[in-house]
Amino acid sequence: MTATDRDSDMRPSHTSAPNVSGNAGDEDSPFPHRDRRVVSDWISRRWEGPGTRRVTIGWAILVASIVVYYVVAGIPWSTNSVLFYVMAALVVSSLGSGVRWKRLLLDWLPLIVVFFGYGVLRGYASHVLWGPFYGPQVWFDTHIAGLGVDPTVQLQRWIYRPGLHFWDYLVWVCYMSHFFTSFIIMGVLWKTNHPKFRRYVALFVGLTFIGYLTYVLYPAMPPWMASQFEHLPPTTRIIDQVWKHLHIGLGQTIFAGGDRFDNDVAAMPSIHCAYPMLICLFFWRGSTARKRVLLAAYPICMAFSLVYTGEHFVIDILVGWLYAACTLYFGSKALDRWEIRQGGRHAAKGDDTFVQQTR
């Protein structure tokens, strides 16, 4: 027998290895029992204590309610609907440790009232005192931003083709994120960093109402409307085309009674771009390099989506970014002074709880 033959005899035979699963029929998964055990362990952990059971049942009910809402009325995209579901998610996530009902109601109910009022006022702002204006936006975009051609017109000539493509759905997703992102951030901050939540909400509400005042004083056409009135070459309102193609209901706005308070001439500034810039600037300090890439990408992607789809002029976006930066700068200074004043008052009374909470 040669050395090669001896080596081959000493090698383990893979064909005669025992079936570690112990089940000859489990050929699709190499470790079927392990997979089932992982699932079984996860389910048992969700039911091992009364707190985890309450949380699991709560999430199941919440998800089921969203599905029912979608089937009956469409996507719950209205401000009050989103706020309601964010509050519900906060309640569910706290079922295991106890819900802070007083803090929840004191923090979120005024926010709902504020946006109820804003929704009504924004709709009434569509009954313009003068305008709506289009000339300055068309001139700036055509001669400054577009170097002779309006950017919306140019982008649609380059990219848009009737029938919709995957990039049209991507910009639609980016556009629709406006209705959810800020409120989800509020919910996460309320759960993890309450002082930061209060500061972010104050800046967010301030930015919102500054935008409303501008709508009243300077009602402005978006590009798609300017195109309809022949102030621009023909363009397509792509967001509307995607909605029609998807056949998805928008959902009725709780505070607006359908589209009765919709305002098509609330284009200056672009709150759609102001909110992402506020998010970017608010979280920039202390973020890692990777997070900063994401923070910077969001307002840029939103800006491209708005211009390409004909929802906003470039000048609307730049003004929205300016509003966000000014709101953060001056609003932060005002909030710092208020916190110092309040901290001094509470310290004089011997109550250092407030001082600790604002740090």
C-alpha cells in the first residue's frame, strides 16, 4: 500500500457522516431544529412576563389598526393621524415599564391642537389677499439657478418619460417622507431624550408658523401651476401621476375635512425642504461622520425630488433652508435664555429637578 493510499484511508468520509439534524426529510435547512428553536425561544421570551405580553399584544393591535385604516381610508398621512399613531406607539412601547400618562398628554395634546390650528389657518391662507406670485421665482430659477432654462423644465426633459419609472417612485417616497419623518423623530426623542424633544418641538413649531406667515404675505405658485398658466413651458406634476398609478387612497385629513383646506399656493418657502434642513442642523453637532452623510443627504434628496416633480422652485427651497438655519440659530438662543431664567427661578426655590432635566 502506498503512502497516498494510506492517507486517503485516514481521511474522514463525508458521505458516511451522520445527519446532525436527525431528520432525513429536513433537506431545505441544514439546521431545521435550531431554526425552530430560535423562533420558539423568541416567542417564549415575548410571553414570559406580563410586561412583555402587554407590549406584544399592544404592537399587534396597533399594526392591525394601521392595516384596517389603510384598507378603509388609505394611508394615514395627515398630521393628526401621524401624531395619533406616534402617541399610540409610545404608549405601547411603555406598557412593560409603565406609561407616563401625564407627561404624554402634556407634551403631545398641545402639539395636536397647534397643528389642528395650523392646518385650518394654512387652508384659509389659500384665500389670498393678493397674488399669487410667480414672476420672481420664474426669473430666479430661469436666469440664476437654471442658467437660461427653468430647472424643473430641464430635469423633466432629461429624465421624465410618460409611463413612470423606478426613479419616479423613489422621488415620490422621498416627497411623502415629509409627512412622517419629523413626527417619528419627536417620538424617538420623547422616549430617549426628553429635554431634546422639548427643544426640537419648539423649533419645529416656530419654523412651521414662520412658514405660515410667509404663505399669507407672499402666496406663490409652484412650478406645475405656473406651467398650467403658461408662465413656464409644459411640465408634469409627477407626484400626482404616481398617486393615480398606485391607486392608493390618501386618507382623509382629520383636521382638514378632506381637501377643503388644501392650499396650492403655499410654495414659498418650501416647508418640505425646511424640515429636512432643520433635522440636519439640529442633529449635526455630536453626530458621527456616517450619520452626517445621511443628515446632509436628506435635504439634498428632498430638494432634487421637489424640483424634478414640479412641486417647488429652487428659490423656494433656498428660502426654506434659510428659514431652518435662522430658526435653529435664533430659536436656540431664545431657548437657552429661557432655560437659564427658569433654572434660576427653580434654584431660588430650592428645586433643582428642573435644572437637571434641562441639561
